[in-house]
Amino acid sequence: EGKTPANFIEHLISDDLKEGKNDSRIHTRFPPEPNGYLHIGHAKSICLNFGLALQYNGLCNLRFDDTNPSKEDTEYVDSIRTDVKWLGYDWDERLFYASDYFEKLYQFAEQLIRNGKAYVCDLNPEEIRAYRGTLTEPGKNSPYRDRSAEENLALFEKMRAGEFPDGSRVLRGKIDMSSPNLNMRDPVLYRIQRASHHRTGDEWCIYPMYDYAHPVSDALEGITHSICTLEFADHRPLYDWVVENIDLPAQPRQIEFARLNLTHTVMSKRKLRQLVEEGHVNGWDDPRMPTISGLRRRGYTPESIKDFCNRIGVAKANSEVDIAFLEHCIRQDLNANAPRVMAVLQPLKVVIENYPEDNVEELDAENNPEKPEMGSRKMPFCREIFIEQEDFREEAPKKFFRLKPGKEVRLKHAYIIKCEEVVKNEKGDIIELRCTYDPSSKSGEDTSGKKVKGTLHWVSAKHAHKAEVRIYDHLFTKENPEEEGEDFKTNINPDSLELLKDCRVEPSLANAKPGERFQFLRKGYFCVDPDSDNDNLVFNRVVSLKDTWAK
Ligand code: ATP
Ligand code: MG
Ligand code: MG
């Protein structure tokens, strides 16, 4: 509306609107199968479907595509609802289950049978495959293809009534066994499968196939544009056949776009489930997982995920997006919005010898230089502090502008200190630094005239809180873990999780709540993990500060 279409789907929709198709309605749906948790690929589909509805003043349904009983579960249904909501989309009352259409789907199948468009076939699965032919060879008609409508209706009813064993019969569309498109060679529409369904229980022992159930569900909901991924392009003639051959209340059209693939991870629910079930990760919401729940726990914001989905765009050809770009998107968001705090991940004690023994100063620390309106907080400063072990070197190269013996460095928001003495234990490990500070160098009122190159973060030893910090790396070492038939699990990164258990964070973080995000100065962006409580703070590193995305 007024806006120039940004991708081929928006072009198609604009054209449909211009031609007044579907009474100029736009109605999309997001149709997850509840057989796993949603991943970032699904987020792309969610943003696309709900986004188009918002953009064109239309509607978007959330539909559970739950026609395959064996792997589906209400745990997944609940997680999907949570994740879509969390992304910021609302289906209002438009929440549907394809399983609610089982009765209607059955009746429409009878309609196909009555019209000579479907038949019950007694070939077993292997025979069906053999009869189907190949890309270069036409298929052969099933010997059961010419059963009468009456016979088919009776057999189909008996299939439903549970009179035949699993796999012994199927209902097939009667289309064309010599079609160049294998999907059109009398596709299976129903199979017999004794499996309890998460909603309908044991009410049914026959279940409709995706290629049949999907277009009918779309039509029943008045969907105008049924957007799916590229693998279904070959199925579109079958989608259209179903829509044309059944007396349906609407005429949806299928549009395919390229699925999202990300480097250094896998994106199929089947493989993600394997990682969970075999204990390679700690659950679907492990912060290393590309699931929406994993990204949320890691510290991603909904805005950053939507931003990512919009910026990668919608394409007609498959490609792989660098995971560094996803990281770039959350980094930008948190750079703008996350409060800055100080945390020392690997503490080294510093005693400031000339600082009065029991004195505590409350120093001003700005919360976000990118957003002055976020104000400032007080940081306690006293005689004993912690700095980062890596910020001190006894034997330091010339270009090392952090702390070294006899040299000075600035403590952020505080004073310039000078290293006077290095204290070691019997083993020769550095256990403490003895320093002096320059009282005239206080940040904001510095009259020392000194110019020092390095500025370090620090925390007051007396006031800091202990914390555990979890640092994550890619789940897979290879950009494409699934390359050339390799077992993707051989490429799991053995060092994808580094635990730092003895960190110190500034006292303002004492009551930080799960989900809150911060920039730890010089260290990256961090989010409080749900494992965290006031006695044991736990932070996940969302991303480092350094942007590795090559523009
Ligand atoms: P998976 O292979 O991971 O199990 P799926 O396509 O079987 O994915 P569904 O639950 O059927 O999972 O997907 C719901 C919707 O999300 C579908 O419309 C599907 O096309 C879309 N979708 C799934 N994966 C991706 C992806 N990687 N990129 C974009 N859209 C996706
Ligand atoms: Mg699917
Ligand atoms: Mg799937």
C-alpha cells in the first residue's frame, strides 16, 4: 500500500491486490509442525507471514500442522506459542490445528472418491515406489486404480474403521502416472497408522498426508497466500490439483521462498533433536542452539531477530547466511540499548597502598555513552580492587598499554594507578599487585596532567559479587557441518562452552534478573541466565564486542 514492493512476494501480493483477487484480502499463516522447538529459520517464516499481514492490513493465522501423529507433542505446541509471542506477533483468536479438520478432510476425500479422483490402493509401500517409475521412466498404473467409486467409498470407510492393518492400504489421488512430475503420479493422500495423536488420541487410525491436508487447511481458513520453502515448489501442481478438485471455500495459492541456512550450525528439527537427546547440548534452549528459545536464553532480543530476518531479505534461491551477521544484529541492538557495567572475569587482586584503609568513594559511572538519557550509577571504589588477569603483564611488549611493572594505567571512572610491586606465591604465580594511585587524577576532575594510554575495567574487592560466566562459541567448527554426506556430529565444536566460575561483578548487578542484558566493559554483551539467583549470579555471553561480520 503506497510502499514499493521490496521482494518478489510483495510484488506478487501487490499484483493480486491490483487485480482484486480474493476480494483484495491478504491472509497468510505460519504452519509449524509441533515436532520440535522453533529455530531461527522458522523466525524468518514468522516474520515474513506475520509481517506481510501487518504490512497489507491482512491477517495471519497460527496453525499447528499436526497431521502426523508420531512425533508431535503438546510440549512443542506450548513452546511454539511462547516463541511466536515472544517475537512480538499476535494471532488473536486465529489459532488453529490441522487436526481439527480431520473430519472435514475425510469428507473431502470422499468427495474426491465420488468424483473418480481418488482410489484405495492395496499395493504395499515398496510396490507403490516401484510402480511410481523414475524421472526418466514413466510410472505404471496400480492394478487397483479402476475400482468403482462405491467400492472405494466402502474400502475407505473400512480403513477409517480400523479393519485393515497399518500400511496395507492407502488412499491415492487419481492423477497421472506418466506425469513428468513424480508428485503427480497418483500421490498418497491417506495412510493407515495406529498412533496416538496429541489431540485426537486414538480416534483416528488413518491420517492425511501433508500434500493433501495442507491446501485443504489453507482453503478452510481462507488463506490467500500460502508461503512455504523452496523444496515444495515441485509439490505446487499437486497443491493446485487439490484446490481445483475439491469444492473449497477459498482458492489459496502457494508461493515458495528460499529457506534460511546459517553457517556453523544445523537447522533441521530432526538434527536439533538429536543434539538434545544425545546430550551434546543441555536442552532445546541451550544458548548455543539456533532455536528461538536458545537465542532468547543466550540474550538475543526479539528486535534483533526481526531486524536480522528483514535485512537478509526474501530470495528465490537457497543460500547460506554468515552467522556473524546474526551476531552483528544483536551487537548493534545491545550497543544502542544495553547498560554498561564492569565485571572482571578472571580476577587479579590489586592493593592500592596509598589509598586510606577504610575509605569508600562512590564514583559516577555513566550507564550508556550511546544514550545519555540512561543516566549514571555509583561505583564504590576502595583500597582493594580486582582487575582482569590478562590486563597485567610482568614482561610486556612495548605496545602493551595495559598494566606493567612501574607503569601507569587509568581505572575507568576512577584514578590513574601505578604498579609498584608484583606479589607471587611459592609456585611463582602472580597473586596480587601492589599499586599506588594519583589522587589528582580522578575521572572528570583530573588535574594530574598525565597522559596514559590504557584504561582498565575493575571492581571493588569488598563490594563486588561473585558470578559464573558462560562463554559460548559456535556449536560446529565447520561453516557447513553437513558437507558432503558427512555425519554432522563429527563437526561438533568440543570447546563451544567455556565456564568461568570465579568472576566478580559490580554491586549494581546484585539483583539482576534473568533476561536482563548488559555490556561488560571491554568484555562483550552478557545476559542473565535463568539459572541465576541472588546467591549465584550466572551470565551468558551473548556476543563479544568485536564485530566479525565482513560487510
Ligand atoms: P525442519 O526441517 O527444521 O523440521 P520444517 O519445514 O519441517 O523444518 P515446519 O514446522 O513444517 O518445519 O515449518 C513451519 C514453517 O516454517 C514452514 O512454512 C516452513 O517452510 C518454515 N521454515 C522451516 N524452516 C525454515 C527455514 N530454515 N527458513 C525459512 N523458513 C523455514
Ligand atoms: Mg514441515
Ligand atoms: Mg520437518
